[in-house]
Amino acid sequence: MNEKQKELTGRDQWVVFKRLLVYLIPHKKMLSVAMLLLVLTVLGDVLGPLIIKTFIDGYLTPGNFPTGPVTGLALGYLFIQVSNVIISYFQLLKFQEAALKIIQQMRIDVFTKVQGLGMRYFDRTPAGGIVSRVTNDTEAIKEMFVTVLIGFIQSIFLIIGVYIAMFFLNVRLALITLILLPILFWIMYIYRKYSSIFYQDLRERLGQLNAKISESVQGMGMIQAFSQEGRMQDEFNEINEKHWKAGKRNIKIDGLLLRPAIDLVYTLALIMLLSYFGITSFNSTIEVGVIYAFVTYIDRFFEPINQVMQRLSIFQQAIVAASRVFDLLDEKDEAPAQKEAAAEITEGRIEFRNVSFSYDGQAEVLKNISFTAEPGNTVALVGHTGSGKSSIINLLMRFYEYEKGDILIDGVKVKNYRSSELRRKMGLVLQDPFLFYGTIESNIRLYNPDMPFSGIRAAAEFVQADKFIAQLPDGYDHKVTERGSTFSSGQRQLLAFARTMAADPKILVLDEATANIDTETEVAIQTSLERMRKGRTTIAIAHRLSTIQDAELILVLHQGEIVERGTHQQLLAARGLYHKMYLLQNGIVENVSH
Amino acid sequence: MRVFLELGWFFKERKKQYAIGIFLLMIVALLGVLPPRIIGFVVDEISRGTLTPAYLMTWLGVLAASALIMYVLRYAWRLMIFGSSIVLARNLRRQLFNHFTQMSPSFYQKRRVGDLMAHATNDLQAVQMTAGAGVLTLFDSLATGGFVIAAMAITIDWKLTLIVLIPLPLMAYLTNYYGRLMHLRFHDAQAAFSGLNDKTQESISGMKVIKTFGQEKEDVEDFRALSKRVVDENIRVARVDSLFDPTISAIIGICYFLAIGFGSYFVVNGDMTIGDLVAFTAYLGLLVWPMLAFGWLFNIVERGRASYDRIRNLLAEPVDIDDRKGALDIHPEGDIVFSLEEFKFTDDDRAALRDVRFKLKRGETLGIVGKTGSGKSAILRLLLREFENYSGEILFGGRSISDYKKKKLREAIGYVPQDHFLFSTTVAGNIAFARPEATEEEIHQAAQLAHIHQDILNFTEGYNTVVGERGVSLSGGQKQRISIARALMMRPELLILDDSLSAVDAKTEEAILESLKRTRTGETTIITSHRLSAIQHAHQIVVMDAGTVAEIGSHDELMKKKGIYYEMYELQQLEELVEQGGETQ
């Protein structure tokens, strides 16, 4: 909501609009049906007044009413009305259906694109923004299709139909009324020109306003703790005031150029009609029915124009929304590509060879990292925050592409494995275990319909999660809501373990899995971890050195470099950085200075 | 319609604008009756062949003049009525925001951010609609409808008017019925849409998990199914929505048919002229809007009333913690005595705290440890006076904390919460949050004390780097340290660190504790932590268990006692100290 509105020039808008139209192509069948129905509707709209004109001039003015023809006209009129009602219902429905289907396709395209993006993209883009692209922005485009574009098409068809009828009735008058079109287009042009500026300004102010409220409500505890209520109120009032002024400007521009202006043109059109008929009547006779028909046509002609004008702002919003959606679709930060080789991970030997890496292409967060994890061994990564531990895991998991050096699994470049092979053989447990909306079972199973329930239960038992699951009212069917907030972080951790164990990976990757947990739960977690690691190559990050003392290899990282390596005992004996960290963690501060 | 009464105070406040606006609206409605009538006159003269240039010019002149007047008046009433409605929105929004800033945490605990946002946005919008479009629709539809019917009945023929009006109530009824149907279906469509929204949100938050398990394709399939539901529900809406226009044109068609049929009969009988008939059909066209408008009016008013009720309820929520009469206008200083018998959170029967007593001398550090839910945070929140419904007393400098002005108490306390909340402004702005007037040096100093200065200098724009959506670009440890710097900026008499070092590594934690010890010699500090190393050096440690004090004493005393604290300590250090710790020392 609080993101900057993009500035789009007229040309940009046109480009975006044309690209939106491309989405119509797959639905051309449905759209043609709708168009055909629309033509029929317009035909009915135009024929009605013509019938009445015929009646007035043919029978009413002369004052004779032969039963046959008059009944015929009446029935004809009724028939047209009835069929018009039915046809226009389906016409409206078809158009809306098409718009909905178009948007659905667009949504799926965007979502699929998002799934294929690399983690780099998610690092720099707030989640809220991405969600807006997939749902709210596409919704704005839908609104445009339904309310503006369809209305626009209908208006154009109607205007064409009305002009054809007018030309049929009186060529000269029809020619004269043609002058209405440039006037209307001019008003539309002026309105769009100014309202797009004012309206965009209003939207922006509203965005700021909502962002301010949202942030203040979320951070109210802090605002109050620091006694900043007054300052926040002042800041808010300033934004509120600006928003109000922007609103007022919009009311003015709408008042000057929308309905009041269109109604003015309508009266002008009436004056034109009456003067034409009046002046002509001085020299020749005029058929009243023709006057009736023209008055009715002009009336019909203006209503859709009013409606389209009023909705032009939706068009504006939709174009801005669409340009954001297209930006996302054009995003180049895709997930690292994998070769489609048939290599298989059998042993699980991991080797880093002189790997260097940078997130932004400037500051290197990993410098020349080399190490080997033998099959079944545990390699622990320790170091200060920002030392590069997580980056090593990010590269191994292929969340980010590396350029320098190489990572090998069983002697094969990690880039050369099929994606599915890597995902199946490597299991990652995140620091913050993420639970999905669903049940305990669905969270362990994820999207693996073939996994038998016994497998799920075995996985839960393996990580000792079965005990607390058994205590839940519905056991494995227990609902998981709101990211699993009803569970303790330890329980969430155990569920994440179970999920990983159910997939039975060859390689286990633990990302700070043991931080932030109560001492008590940690005992259960430690036991499970030990079991999980058995027979699997494990790469683990741990804040607490106690959890990795039995690791075959401990790498101590500092500013992206491995500064020490060895076993726990070796590193302690070396009395280096690891030793210091170890003492600090045990609160043996006095020894550090020695 | 009751909502118009409820908003009466506002209409009174702006009675000039509303009176003028409505008056102008009436004049416009009255002038709107002219064009069809003029058409009728001219048609009659033409059909009789008696039209003279002077006659034509006169009426066209009237038409042109009325059109110009209408243009000006239409603009003017919009400014009056719509202009007032946004004043209402602005004022209510301001009231709401000011009210929000006075609400205590218990208020925010009961409500979700999304709901509060909805009140401040959608509900306000609905009330604004009521005061603007609602008022307009009410008066305009009555005036236009009334004047047009009067013009038809008086200037043309009252019998024909009655006949033709018969089908119109049916239109009002049907559109109203569709409206209700649509409302229900729209609700389902909204639910489907928000389901899709939740799904997307979840997929993006859980992206790493999805990637880890290689389930991108399956997730897209799930999304496809949900988006199909959105389409289906919306098609249900469209099925009703598409009924509106055809129904209206059907009924108008019937009206025209009646008008022409019976009208012709009257013309032939000489009760009416042909010009009258043309004028009559033109009037019919003018009646469509008031009929529809009445349906909309009920909609607008209904929404407006519900929304205004919600806003009023919110504004009526009392400020639950306020200053006492004659509250002390000084900053509290000195020893802290916490002597609490019992405290319960609202809506909770169990006592969150029971018999919690400790004394803290000025300048000392208190450590509070315990499992999650043992009551650590509750103690801190009582100290911050977020709740008052407890038995017992909390003294700060010899006076109850309730005796001080809330503002003064809070100004004396630097609080670093567990869930470090940063504002979307610059890093410097966040650190200087409590003291926007602070100098650059002071900000840097606080940052240095919190050991974040070096990190900040490495940011692309240093202290001017803007913190993203709730600080998305910072690591947890960095956010915690900025929060600490923010609290230190106040040079608080009492500094509270609520498990605020959890995401910081051991080395940084040690350094921060060291700098606190060095600089805060005369002031008091309270630290809660899961990690015992953070509180080990405190003068006094309170061990909380199930809402009460299990043990109290210094680290050495507690270790000697061999109770819970000792056990926790041992558990944390099990392997290090027992198995190999001896070897390394």
C-alpha cells in the first residue's frame, strides 16, 4: 500500500494497455460470441425508436389506425424488447465471464513466475508487495476489464448504431450531430489529462495515510513507551490534511468535467436538434416521428458516455497496476537453473572448492571457501552473525547462483543435478520452522499424496513429535492455523524435523535450527537431531557450540572466510577464535583476557 | 435512514454548506424539468406549422440559459455536499487516530491490525459515502422524481401519468431484490478472493520450504484450484449483476409502450397534443435515475450505518489507563520495589503473576529468567503501566508508579521489547525516535553503545538508510541492536531489555552488556533472557516459574542453592562444563 506509484507517460500507458490486450487473444471465441450478442443488443436498441417513429408518422399523425399494421408494429416492438432483454443478459454475462477467465490466467502466470524466482528477489522485495501483485493488482485489472473496457466497447457499438440510424433518418442532421464527437472527445481528453494527475496524487496520499495508520497501530506499544503520541498525531494530521486537499481538488475536477459537463453537451445537442427542425420547418414539413427518434437517440447516446467517463479513474489505476504486474513478469532474477543430467546422489559427499560469493556483486560474503563433508559426517559452521554461515547453506541449497569456485556432491557439480534430485536428497530445516495452513498431517506430508500414513507417523515418532501430537484433540488431523502460532517454537521445530524425515533425505542441512528455544524442549530436539544425523551427511549452523561438539569438522567463519577448522578438541587446543567463543558462551569471561 | 440522525451533529456543524447544497440541488432538479417540456412545445408548433423564429429563439434561449445555470449549480452543490463529506472523513480519521494513540496494549491485544485498518479505511469510506452520495441521492431522487412526476401530471395528463407509473415500483422492487442477492454472492466472492490472498501470502512466506522440498509445481496447482474458485464465485455474482440492465430496460420498455399506446389514444381523442406525447416520453427517461437511486440509497445508508456504528464503538472505547488527579509531574528516580499479590490478564481466569516480590536498588541490574509463559514479560509490562488491574503495589522512587503522570513514567523507562519494531524511516530516525531533536553525535554514541555503529556504517547510505517494510532488510540481531540504541538515546533511569539479545551472538552480547555496565553506573537495568549468560552478572536474579518467584539471589547464591536456576544452568552447559569444560580450564 505504501509503495510509490510509478510515473507512467502516455506512451508507457499505451504500451502496457497493448500488452494487456494480448491476454484477450486466447479468449477470442468467447469474446466474439459476446461481441455478436452485443451487435444484436445494439440493433434492438436502435430499432425500438424506429418502430415508434413509424407508428407516429404513419398512423398517429394522420390519425388512422388500421388494425393489422398497428398490431404488427406493436408486436414487433414487444418482440424486440423481449429478445433484447434476453440477449443483453447473456451479452453482459459473457463479457464478464471472459474478463474473469482472462484475469485467472494472468494470476496463474504471475504466481508461476513468482515460484520460479530466485531468493535474491524475495530478499529485496517485501512479501506484501508480491502478494499485491498476484491478487490486488490483477483485481484492479479485472475491474478495468469489467467496468471500463466492456462499457467502452458497448458505448462505441451503441454510438455507431445510433449514428447509423440517424444517418438513415436524416443525413444532414446526422452530419451536423457528428460535431458532438470531437467535443466529447475533447472533454474526455482534458478530463483524463488532469484527473490522472490529481487522481494519482489522491491515491498516493491515501497510500501514505494507510501506511501511517497501519504502522502506528502495529508500533503503538513503542510509540507509547517512548511518549511519542503527540508527534505521531502531528505527523498523521499533516498527511490527513494533504489527503483532504487532494480529495477536494478531485471533487472540483470531477464537478467541472464529468456529469455536469456532459449534461451541458447534451443540452447543446438538444438545441442543435430543435434549431435544425425549427429552421427546416419554416420551409418544409417535418415528420414528428423523426424528431421523436432523434431526441430518443441523443438521450441514449449520452448515458453510456457518462458512465465510462466516471470510471476512467479505474482505467488509470488498472494501467498502473498492470505495469507493476508486467514488471514482475519481466523480472530477471530467476532461480538458479539446473542441468537435466541424470546424475544421482548416492553417498552424499559434499565438497566446496574455492567458492566465493556476493549477494550484490560488490561485497563478498564468502571468500574462497573450501571444505569437504564426507558421507555420513557432520560439518558444523560457527561464527559471528554475518560471518557467512547462512550463505554457505544458501549456495548449497541452490537458493542463489554462485559464480566463482564450485560445489560438488558425489563429485558432480551441484548445477548438473536435476532439481528434483537435489530436492529429494537434501533436507533443510530452517531456523524459523514454517508451518502451512492445514493439518499436522498435511504439514508433514506437504504435496506428496503417495506417502502412506504410516510413513508420516514413523517420521513423527522418529523425531519424538508423536508424543505431543497424540495429546492434541484431533491428533494428526489437528488444524494448523496462522503459521502454527498455537504451537510452541519447539513443537514447530519438531514438526519441521518430521517433515524433513518423512522425505528421508541423504543430506541434512540445519540452518540455526537450535537457536531461540527453551532449554527444556531443546533436550528433545537434541536427541532427535542426533538420530536424524545418523547415516546422513549433515551441514549444520549452530549458535550454541554445545550442539555440535561431536561434529567431524567444525568450520569457524569470520567475515566470509574460514579462519579455523578442526574438531571440537582440536579447536579448543588451538586456543583461537573458537576457544574464545566457547569460553564466552559458558560465561567464563575472566579467561578471555588471558 | 437512522444514520442521518446519528450524523446530525455533523450536518449541524456544516449546516450552511448542506443547506446551500440541497437548495441548489432542488433548483437543478426543477430546471431539469424544462428540456422535455420545451421539446414538446416546439414539436407542437412544428406539427401545427405555426412555429415562428421568435418563438423558437425564445425557447432555445431559455434552454441554453438553464443549461448554463445547471452547469454552474451542479458544480457548486458537488463542492458543498461532497466537499463536506470529505471533511467528515478527515475529522473522523483524525479522531480515530488520536484515539488509537491513547489505547492501551490490552486494546490492541483484543484486535487485529487488519480489523483496525478496516475501520480506518473501509468504514470511514462508507460513512463518507453516506454524508456525500447518500445525502445527494436522498434529496436528488426525491426532488427529481417529484418534479418530473408533477410536470407530467400537471403540464401533460395526470391519467396517463398514473398508467405509466404502474410498472415502475416493480423496477424498484426487482433491483432491490437483485441488490440483496448480489450482496450475498459478493460476500462469497470476497471470501474466495481473500482465500487466494492468504494462499499467496503463505506461499511467499514459505518460499524456502517450498523450494527445499521442490514443490513449486504442486503449489501452482493448488493456486490454480483456488483461483478457479474465485472465478466461479465471481461468475455467480455476474449472473445477478447482468440482470440489472436488462431488467431496467425491459421495464422502461413497457412504460414506453404504455405511454405510446395510451398516449396515442389521448392524442386521437384530442386530450393531448403530439408534442405532449414526445415530451412525456422524454420525461419517462428522466424517471429512471430516481427509481434506481432509491435502491442505491438503501444500500449506501445500510453500509453507512453499520460502519458508523463500528466507528462509534471504537471511539467510545474508554481510555483505560489515565493519569490520576494530581499525578506527579516529575520523572521517577530511585529504587524499585515490586510487591505484587496477583495479576490476571483480562479475559483470562488464571493468574499470570502471583506473589512476585523483589527490591531493586538504584544503579543495580536485575536479571529475570524463566521459561516462556512463566511471567517474565508480564512483570515488565506492569512496570511500564500497561495494565493496572493488579493487587499489590509497584514503587518507583518510593511512590507508586500510578502516582506519576503516565508520560513522565514512560520517559524514565527505556524499553527494548522482544519483538523489535522499527518504523519505516531512516536508521537515524529510528534511533532518535524518542528524541527527534538529538544531534548526530548523540545518535552515533547510542549506536556505538549498542554495537551497531559499525554495521550501520556498512549500510549503503549509513545512518540515512531507510528501514524497509518492518525492517525487512536488516537481520534480527541488527534490529535488536537498533532497538537497544533507540532505548539508550533516552538515557533512561530504568532500562528494560526484554529478551532483546536473543538474536545477537555471544560475542556481541558480551560487548553490549559490558558497555551497559560501563555507562549505566547510576541507573537501573532489568534484563530478561533465555540465555543465562545475559543475566549472569546481574546484582540480583529472579527465577520465575508458573507466574511466581521460584528463586531469587545472585548467580553465585543461586548456583549454591542447586535449585531451578542451577538446573537450567547445568542443562545449558551440560556437555561443556561437565564433560570437557574441566579439561580446557
